[in-house]
Amino acid sequence: MAAEETKTETAQVKPKEEKQTNCLNCNKPIKKLKRYYRNGKFYCNKKCWRAFVKKQKEEAKQ
């Protein structure tokens, strides 16, 4: 009985990985045909990716 209880507890603990649906910079919905992928994340275009990187660098300086 105890072994069965621990198996069910470990199965419930694993969180589901969520699919990214919005751009990290401008929060626009990302469409399948028009998306920009860098470093494991999706952006709506290259301009938003550059702006996001620039914003992260400025926050790191402060």
C-alpha cells in the first residue's frame, strides 16, 4: 500500500510544461508562420528579440 501511495504522489508533483503563446517583449500573440526563436524562447520578430535583450542588459546594470 505504501509503495502505491508514493507513486501517485510523485506523478502528481510533476508540473506540465506550458507552451509559450505571446511575445516576451510586446506580449503580442505569436503565430506559427511568423515567429522568431532565440535561446529557447519565441518572439514575434527580430526587432522584439533585440529590444528584449537590450532591456535585460539595462536591468542587469542597475
